[in-house]
Amino acid sequence: MKKKVFSALLALAMLAGCSNGGDGGETPADDGAKTYNVGVSIYDYNDNFMTLYRNEIEAYFKTLETDEVKYNVTIVDGKNDMAEQTNQVENFITQGMDVIILNLVQTSSADAVIDKVVAAEIPLVLINREPMGTDGDMSYKGILDNATVCYIGADARQSGTFQGEIVAELPDHGDINGDGKISYIMIEGDPENVDAQYRTEFSIKALTDAGYEVECLADQVGNWKQENGQTICANALAQYGDDIEVVFCNNDAMALGAYAAIEAAGRTVGEDIYLLGVDALAECVEMVENGTMTGTVLNDHIGQSHTAVDVAVKALNGEALDNYYWVDYVKVTK
Ligand code: GAL
């Protein structure tokens, strides 16, 4: 008898699973729960920050599972190759994913990808790399014009401003040698990313707006990578030596590389040079604590990944989406 009731319930639950969600590709699991298929493509698995972000996407989806709803999350590595990522998105479409979360390799390819996903009637949640509209941020047509496409990110101007403010708030305001100007080098992320553009611009703007004089000794692209941060910083230290007072890095990975170069050059952070990053990777927060980094800025991967997942779930439930969702940065100093 017991068995019979169970099978009847199971059949009912499966029916509900099939009818609910209509033409979506969600599949009823054996136990009668509804399983949603989620496709995620991350621009590059080698990126430290995006590794934290993607792990949290996976972990957070798990916490939202219930007896009735499961999430079958497939995460793939875009390998920093837009052609590869386009293939992955096409595969997600063929596989009938119910929602796609995408960290674009190239924001300049956003339209091509958005068009494919929208044509397949799959909701699309863009994360971390904001495609820029003609009127700057928050104006991308492909996002504004499509009710099922949205972007989740953090305003990179804020992170740049925080970096500049950390320097301005130092007792010597970054002017270690007292010559009346802050002499710095800038190590930039991928210049196609607005995060790199804004952090580069707004870190310095915070200083000049506060009335400080600045001098840029070197400004080089390190593409978010630790090894590039090290090489760029080592070369700059060899060329400009003690003239360098502040090393601004658009992210912590490059700051870790820069730190290795600073140490190798016999310089001491907090005494004869300052070092700034963004992301607040655990090892960098520790360095800020022990004084080997001047400051960093929390790029809240927990807040962003949870928002991305919550929005994906809204889309799965057929709820209306905003175009843009923002998560704040937080200054990290000792
Ligand atoms: C930034 C982050 C960098 C890198 C980049 C990738 O927001 O600070 O570390 O992950 O995104 O686009």
C-alpha cells in the first residue's frame, strides 16, 4: 500500500515537473524533483578572482536546492578564447540549458552572443565584464532591449577611487620623498575591460581631485596576470628605482607579482614604497594586515555570485529582471 501511494505521488510530481516551465529544458529527476539545467562559461579558469567567483556560483546553487528543485550546473572554461566561448554558448543552446550565466571573454562580442541566446529564448545573466554602451556604462542596447538579458557587476570607478583614497589617507599622502608629488607606476588589467579602464583613471582622479600632484612614471598592461605584474614592476624598479613611491595594480594577482619584484629589489612596503591592489584575495588581505601591502579593495565575489544566481533563479521562475544589478566594493586597509 505504502509503495502504491509513493508511486502515485511520484507520478504526480513528475507531471508537475514536466508541465511547470513549459518549453524550458528542465528535466524531472528520478525522485520527482524538478531539475534546472544551468550553463556557465567563465572567461578564463586561470584567473584567481574568477575562480573564487565560479566556485561560489556552484556552492550557492547547491544551497538553494530543495526536495522539489535541483540545479544541474555545468561550468566551462572559456580559455580566454572568444571562438571557444562562442562554441560553448552554442552547445549550451543545443543542450537546452534553462539559463546561461556568462563571463564574456570579449565584451566586443557581446551582441553576437546575446543574439544567439535571445533567439533560443534562454535567459542570459552576464557577469563581471560589462559590455559598454554608446552612452557609457548601463547603456548597452543588447541589455536594455532584451527583457531576459541582464548584467551583474560592481562599479569599477568605486574601486579606483578607493585605491586613490587609501593613498591620500596615508600620513605622507604617498609622497615619500617629500618632493611635492606622488610618483607612481600603474599596472593595468586587460584594457578591453572597463574594470581596468576605470581603476586606472579613478585611482589617480581621487588623488588629483583631492589636490595632490601626481607623476606617472610607467603605465603598462599586465592583463590581470601575476607573472606580468612581476615583470612590469621589476622593469620599472630597475628603470626608476627610488623615484617610484606608489605601485597601483588594477588587481591583486598583479599586486602579488609586483610584491615579488619589490622584495627582490630590496624595497620595503610601508617604508619606502606603497602597493595597492583590488579584489581582496585572502593572501592579500593577510598582506595588508601584516603591512606588506598598503591596501586593497574588496571585489565582493560572494555578493556578485549570489546576486547572479538569485537573478538566474528569478529568470527560471519567469520573474521580471532588472537590466543591471550592482554590488558595492569595500576598502581594505589595516
Ligand atoms: C576584475 C578582477 C580581476 C579579474 C577581472 C577579469 O573585476 O578584479 O582580478 O578577475 O575582473 O575580468
